[in-house]
Amino acid sequence: MDLPALESALGARLQITSAFVDWSYVLGGVNEVWMADGGARKVLLSWEPHGIRFTDVSGGKEDRYLQKVATSMLAYPHTLHVRPWPEMNANWSTWQPTADGGKTNGGTPAQFVAAWRYLVTFFQRRGVNNLKFVFNPDSSNWLNNTSVSSIWPGSEYVDLLGIDGYNWGNDSVGNTWRVFDNIFSNMYTTLTALDSIHPVWITETGSKEPQKEDNWLYPKESAPVNPNHNKGTWINQMMSSRLFPRVEGIAWFNKRKERDWRLESSSVSLNAIRSYLSTPPARLDPMVFP
């Protein structure tokens, strides 16, 4: 469902929209102008450096590309939020910083910090003030994830804190139904202890639709119908949570991919979110992926 159709289905204008781009894409072009809708919407981009290691950035090998971005952003009339190396702490990420620096697009934690600081400083020195940097780990706590404290670049190099996390539901590989609070509480505590200044966004989230069998990689990762749970209830729990006072926005991953994450996956789910978007809590910016 495209953005205008989604807004129509939700019965609300969305305040923030998001998309995914790589490091061949020049930020601040016609796509972002359209997404911003004259400044009525904030724009959030997942900025994914495929084929680029941390030392390539800090060593200046990407400067020509970054200069194109800087030039474009100086002409762009709105603020643009980017999350470089999203979910960088997660063990499945190809840019996960590791002790041996062995990930394809990665390096060591120290090299990650150097690359992040180089990136932010590059734009600051060129007077680009409308590009905002979102430090965005995943909420998972697998033993082979990277400690977020080891890759924290410092509050002066960050504009906003972001967290990704999903309710995968009960499936054949050990995932279980998890409510919003349980998914995000640990990482929220970690990030807000590292940084006492900046607001927090839930930069990606979604829930399985328990009324449907999700057969991604079936039968290896079958996620069957589960009559014991309800996506509308999950959304109600998310929107009524009081555990995260610094959260100012929630981005819903509105795609049918590994699961049917879409808000319109059922009438129960759609009606639940519609009731909140018509009168959102004052501290939240409703936002989804187009």
C-alpha cells in the first residue's frame, strides 16, 4: 500500500515517513522533498553502507560521495534524519563491530566509533545543519551481539536515539509472543543511561498477525495461527505504555515480509491503530514506513 492509500486507510496524516537507502544514494533529493510534503512530515532514512568498511569512512575513501550528499543537503529545505549502520549491534548485521573486525562491512568497535565521529564531523564542518544522526541499535540481547556501550560515539555526535524491535510471535524456531514493553525495556534503559539529553524514537517495530500463518522459509520458520493472541491488543498495549517517557515517535514497519507486519493485516489491527492516530498522545509523533 502506497503512502497516500495508507493515510486514507488510517484516517490520519502521518507526521513522519521512512525509507531505506544505501551509500550510492544522494540524500536530500526529489524523493525526500516528496516525502516531506512541504515540511509537514519529518523524513527518516535508514542509511546502509553496503560494501563499505568503517576504515573506508574514517580514512576518507567515501569523501567524494559524502561531499555530494553535503552539497545536496545544503540545498534541501527541510530537516532529514538518518540512521547510519542501523541495528549495528546485532549479530546478523554485516556491519556489526566485532573484536576481530571480521564482518564484511564492519571492523572493530573502536573503528566504528571513529567512523561515526568522522561522518558527523564531515557534515558539521561543511555547515550542514539539517542532517540529524540517529544512533540506532536493535533491541535484541543475544550473547554474540556487540555491547552498545562499546560503540557509543558520545552524545555530542548524536541527535536522536533509535531502537528497532519486533514481536515475531510463536514460531518453530523458538520465538514467542512478546509485548511491546518486554521487547524495548532493556535497550531503552541502556541507551538512556548512556545519553541523558536526546529523545528516543522506536525506529522500527511491528507485530505478527496471529490470525494468519506466516510461512516465511516454511516449514523451517513456520509461525502458525495463534488464537491466544490479538494484534489489536498488542497495539493497544504499545500505545498505552508508560515505561518510556523519552519516546517521542514510533515507526511501524508496514510491509508483509517475514511476517505480515502491516497495520492493515486484519480489521482488528487497523481499527486499533486508527483509534490512536485520530487523537495521538501528545508526546508521540505517529509514523510508519510507506
